[in-house]
Amino acid sequence: MLGSTHGTLTTDFRARVVACGEEPHAAVHSMAAAAAEGDLDVSGRPLHAPVPDLDRFFRPRSVAVVGASDAEGRPNTGITRQLIAWAERVGARLHPVHPTRTTVFGRDCFPSVAELPEEVDLAVLLVGDPLPVIEELAQAKVRFAVAFASGFAETGAEGAATQARLAAAVERSGLRLLGPNTNLNAFEEFREDLEGPAIALITQSGHQGRPVYTLQELGVRLSHWAPTGNEADLETADFIAYFSQQPEVGAIACYVEGLKDGRSFLLAADRAARAGVPVVAVKVGRTEAGARMAASHTGKLTGADQVVDAAMRQFGVIRVDGLDELQDTAALLARARTPRAEGVVVYSISGGTGAHFSDLATDAGLSLPVLSEAKQAELHTWIPDYLNVANPVDNGGHPVGDWRGRKIIDAILADPEVGVLICPITGPFPPMSDKLAQDLVDAAETTDKLVCVVWGSPVGTEEAYRTTLLGSSRVATFRTFGNCITAVKAYLDHHRFAASYRSPFDEAPRTPSPSFRKAQALMRPGHQLSEHAAKQLLRAYGIRVPREQLVTSAAAAVRAAGLVGYPVVMKASGARLAHKTELGLVKVGLTSASQVRDAYRELTDIARYEGIELDGILVCQMVERGVEMMVGVTHDPLFGPTVTVGLGGVLVEVLHDAAVRVPPFGEDQARAMLGELRGRALLEGVRGGAPVDVDALVEVVLRVQRMALELGDDLSELDINPLMVLGRGQGAVALDALAVCR
């Protein structure tokens, strides 16, 4: 198995070590060093994301603009002008390059990069075909290049082949390339008068980053913008890894149309999680139509959305649906301090507003604790007794207009169970709304708890909103209930995740287990295993199967039934046999020798009639009481082996109630998978049923994960269904299994 994947893994690793600034010929040496240091997992894949040194990309000392122009009416002229302004802002020396011009905008122009007076850090390619320029850049020892040209993978198979040639040339050159099919967003002007943690922005479509970029006008700082385009070389994962190590970055906001490589993305997300830097992402492709559009735009695989969603959640990436949610959630996570408590209190001047917001917040999973009787009594010092102050807190309106308003806010924030105060102001009502906004801002300056305001006016020009609320770096201001709830939930979830995060890559197996060696002998490349052989594979990994014997005669079946113990189940077993029940190839509850003989003849007759080749008939122990589950392994084109657990039997096909994870993962994620199932109550016992052995189920999931990691690409598919989970302390038994070898 290791030998069969080594070539692919070496190629992938070479691409990654170039990200660290190494020359391509050093890749094999780097891989050997990584293996010696234990930095490769059991299948030979890296366990840590390299952090590319992109300092000279964002802050180059010298820049070459290849194809520079100052001829009016030409597209390159406007781009050249913008690049000159950008170079002046970042303190870089800019050199125009054009074969037929001697000057561009009054600057000396050179016929080629080779004739520049100094080495350059960054070359911006304003040419239709960047491929012929790459070798010239490599000879000139240029570190980074940007290609704006389109017509690559986003156009179809022919364009994808052209992009592959470009990527190969870049890999040979040792430089790093942004694009192709990118734009000028990396060279935008960022406000330098804003303070506090910043948002770093990554987009595969430039226009989709505009809402986040304009947050600067609301006082939110941005530090970087990486428009990755088609990602022939530099990809979203590279920028996540880099941004997570920058001290000024408080959150990373991403618009992702498709992932270049699932493993690289998870390693980068892991690095961000280790650093405690939240990553918020819009990932398109939830629907078939969205996936088609994403492919036409950037030429990426969008990936099975359920797997993408689970993988992001597994590594703490906060997935949101809209650009408005992206900007609001990223802004809150970048600026808010660590929560002191998870309790949320809704404070309003209207009982209706408070009730409405509280319903939405509770449905979203936020915790709205009932305030203590002592706290309620304190609030009633300033709020009439007939109003509800248990949470939500309704002040009736008038107290916000005088000295009582600030007292109420301070009292709520002083409660140790409260970590977040949310005040929805559905519309302006001066002067009370002005006083309320100012009290909230003043209180926020004196507390380390999160204060949020929802300013519901559609106008947005009010002084209380534009000056008071947006002028505060301590109050998080939103325009809609939904965005506020989404952001606050993400804020609490992120900090809970960060506080307990342990990288699964640290615990990933480095060497094959004894089980792997046993399993290898059972694999049949290119074939589906019979049920009997698939169960032997499970046995090799310590997964319990029923007592059973494979027989080839009726007499042997009777003897096997006596050894297994009545009642028994009899099943046809063959290498190409699936869906046995539908074909009548399963007999259940046989209690006598005569029934066993009759069943044997019937099963073999059906197989003969259907033209099914058998390796024998299985005589199995009958296991009746428990909850039927399924555990399986499939291959995702982006992430490789994935592990699925869900309700078993026919329910998995009818209800599609399943949870997915990408190995490696630990026991906490295995248990979290069970918590995501709609039918999880069955495991706890319903209608008088006893709870089942959840610990045993978790252990099976972890053992299957080990199979997925060790057998890797050699195991194309594994389906344990049903896995009968017995009563607490009694274990779990794999009643049927299907395995397909690649």
C-alpha cells in the first residue's frame, strides 16, 4: 500500500515544500527529513502545514510589471497606474518591462526581466500567456509572480490542460505564482488609521470580497487581501497558514468556490486552530447549480458538500451562507475578547422585540439563562414590577431615557452567568434611542463582556448609528437579527472549540499497526471482497463479528449450525454479491437441521439461477437485540478516505441520517458524530428500550478510521451494515460487511 501511493505523495509534498521557499530539487531530501522526524503519517502524508514566507509578496522591495503600458485606452495602462501607486504606498521600487518601450509614465522601461538593474521580489504579468515568461523569471531569481490572464481551467478541459502546463513550469522554476485568472485586489489600499486586530481576506472571486473590504468604512481594520483565482500554485490553504501566523490578524475571512486540495486545506485550518485564529468561510457548491457555476468560474472541484461541511466543522472553520454573514461574523470574531460566560441576555424596550429575538436565538442554539431571583429583584429597582426581566429583559421604554438606563445595563453585565448582552433596537426613536445607544457604548468600555446592538432602521444615517455605535470599537453593531445571532453563535462556538482543541494530526499514527499487516494479506486489488472475506478484514482490526462458518455442502451447514448454536442465519457469500436480501439470499431464524438443509439448497439454487458465483454459504450466529447502525469508509475526491456513521439497515437509505469525518480524528469527534444524528435518541433508549453500548460503537468508528488511514487508497469502499450495537457493556457486532479494493 505504501509503495503504491508513494509517487503521488512525493509529488504533492514537493508542491508543499516549494511553499517554504525550497528549490524543487530539494523536495525529496525534505520528504526524507520529514519522515525521519516523524512528520509524515502512516500513509506518507505530511502532518503539518508549511507556512509560506509571503512577506515579500505583500511588502516587496522591488516590483517588475511585465507588459507595462502608458498608452491611453489600453487596459494595461490603468493597471500599471494602479500598481505604481501601490508600490509607492508600500515603499517598493517599480520597474516597467516591455520589449518595445523605453519609458512608461516617465520611468525607464526595460525590454526583459533579465535586463533589470536589480533582483525583484514580485513580477506582475500583464500578458495574455504567462507560460513563456516563467522560465525567464526563474533565471532572474524572481520570488513571486501574479498572472491576471484568463482562459485556463475555468474554460474546460483544454484550459485545464494549459493550466496544468503552467503549474508544472512554476513548480520547476521555484517561484510562487498567484493566479492565473486573478485581479488587482492584492494591491488595494488599506486604511492605516484604524486600530485593533484586523481581518485578512481570501477570495477566489474578487467582487465577492467587496463587502468585507468595505468594512473599513465602518471602522473595521483589514490587513491583507489574497485573490487566489484559479490557484495553479498558491492556494487558499497557503494564505490561511500564512495569515494565521501574522500578529495583526484577528480573523481570516474566505470566499471559496472550490478547494485545490482537501488535505492542504485541513492542515492550514489546523495551523489556524493551533494559533487560535478564527477562519470564517463562504463555500459555494451546496447545490448542483452552484457547483456548476463554481467550476466554470475557477475550474475547481467543489467536493461533496456534506464532506466539505463536516471537514470544516471538524477543524473549527466557521461556515456561513452569505457575504453579509461573512463580514459581520468575521468582524465580531476579529475584535471581540474571549467570553467570560456563555449566557446571552436579550435586553429591549419592547416585550414583543425581546420575545421575537429570544425565539430566534434559542432556535439557533444560544443559551438564554433565566436570571436569578436576586438579579430580577435588582432590575425591578428601575423597571416596573409588571414587566418581565427574567430574560429577555423588557424595560418598558421609559427607563432608557434617564439615569436608570445605564444602571440596568451595568446590572445585567455584572451577572457572572452573562457573557453577552444583545440589545435589538428595531427603529430610531430620538432622543431615547440616542441615550440608549450612548449608554450601551459607555458600558461596553467598562466591561470585558460582549455588547451587541442590532440597529434595525433601514435608513442607517442616524447619528446614534453612524457616530455613536459605529464609532465604538467595543460594541458589535448589526443591521439584522439573523446576522447578529449567526455571529454571536460563531463567537461562542469558536472560543469553546479553541479552548479544548487538540490537533488530530499530533495523534495520527506514524507507523502501520500489526492489524495492517494482517489486512494486507486479505486485500484483492481491483476486486470486491465476499462478505466472509470482508469480515476477516474487520477481525484483523479487532472489530467483532458473529460466530460463523463458511460451508460448501448441506451436511457441512448442519454441522456448522450445531457449532455456532441455534437459531442461525444463513447467507450466500460471493465476491460480487451485494443486496443479498433483495435477491432472497438471506434466511433468518433457522432453528433445526432440516431448516438448515432446506435453506442451503434454496440459497444455492437461487444463486445458480441468477448466475451468481459463490464462495460458499455462511452459517452465522443470530444476533437479535440492539440498535442497527452503519459505519463505512468512502473516498472523497478532495479529502481522500472519509468515515461515515449513521442509522443502519434500510434507514440509512431512507432517512440519510449520517455524519461524516475526515481522518485523522479522535474520540471526541467520534462522539460528536453520534451527537449529530437525528436518530441519536435510539442509542439512549426509547419507549422503554435500554440504552446501548455507545462506547463500543465509538470504538468501532475509531478502528474503522484506523483502517481508512492505513489501507488508504487500497480500500476503495467499506460498508458495515448493519452493525448491531448491543446493550450497555455488551459491545457491538458487525452482522454484514462489504469491502471493495482499489
